[in-house]
Amino acid sequence: AQKITQTQPGMFVQEKEAVTLDCTYDTSDQSYGLFWYKQPSSGEMIFLIYQGSYDEQNATEGRYSLNFQKARKSANLVISASQLGDSGIYFCALENSWGKLQFGAGTQVVVTP
Amino acid sequence: DAGITQSPRYKITETGRQVTLMCHQTWSHSYMFWYRQDLGHGLRLIYYSAAADITDKGEVPDGYVVSRSKTENFPLTLESATRSQTSVYFCASSESGTGGRNEQFFGPGTRLTVL
């Protein structure tokens, strides 16, 4: 069975600082994908970044980067130079070979001035 | 409207009533999904559909029914609502199921309260 774990329920980050959000997973699939989504206070789900299990390089999308350590089964999200608008709940999700997403419980991030 | 929409956005109902949540997407995406979001659980998959007339159960399907007669619509029905089904429901769609960056695009959500 697949499992995805986000151990940080919440954190405060100062504006302009970098922050790392932890995500570990467990799967028996050889081919899988890892997604990060953000849910701002308005409630919608916003796609941030994707990492495929066979991708050799860590994914980057603007200020977002993914620290993918396949052997350790971790896919941590790094947000560089945090902005006030980065506040929200961040979800890590594991996609299995059938295309189904399993989400972690989320990490609430509050960016302070 | 382009994109993915859900209706209603808010719904209050009583235990035992049937409720249908609607989801419509304009991209002609093959895959559609229904999730529920509860505190402490993230989003959990209820049902998904790979194409019109093809549906399958997700992690928490009990008490829910889906259908997909047209590619663009994917309604979710609670046949006899229970208080435990009070939740925020998200519909999502993706172009294909797997094999690369097949991000799912989410609707705005429906907040359902069962009294």
C-alpha cells in the first residue's frame, strides 16, 4: 500500500527566508510521480511542481524546487525567498502507476513580515 | 466559463437526503476525479473516471455514486447523506492518467454540511 507523510503540521516563516517542507513516501511502484499543491486561504488547489521517479534532476519551477532523494523516499519542497502570498497549506501527493493521487495531510505555512 | 466548475458552491442538507454535486470541465480532459477534504486527512480520493462510462473507486467510495455519460460532466451523488459526509468536495480533471506530468486541475470546491 502507498503511504505519504508530511510531518510538519504548521510553520512560521519570515518574509524573504527560504523554507523546506518535508514529504516522505512509500510505494512499491517503480514508476510514480510526486506533486506539490498549494491551497491558499481562498480554498482552491494550485499546482506547484512535479517530479517523476525516473527524472534524474531535481525539478524547479521559479522559486519552487524539489529536493528529491529517491533512495530515502523523500521529496521535500523548497521555497526560496518567501513572500507574504506564499502563506497557505502545502500538500505533497504521490501518483501511482494508475494515475491516482494520494495526498499527505498538508503543512500550513504562515509567512510573516 | 472555461476551466472546471462545481455547483453548488455551498450546500446544507439533512441526514438521509439525496444530494448531487455537479462538476463540469471545458478542456475535454479524459480523466476526472472526486476528492473530499477533511481536517487532518488532506484530500482523499472518492471516485475517478478515465473516460465517459468508465469509473472506478478510490480510497473512500462508500456512500457515494458517480456517473459519467459525457466527457465534460462528472456528478457525485450522496444517496443518503450522513453527518460524516460533511466535508469540502473537490472535483479535478487531467488530460491523461499517468506517464509524466499529468497535473490535475481542481475546481473551486463545494462545502457540504449535513445536519
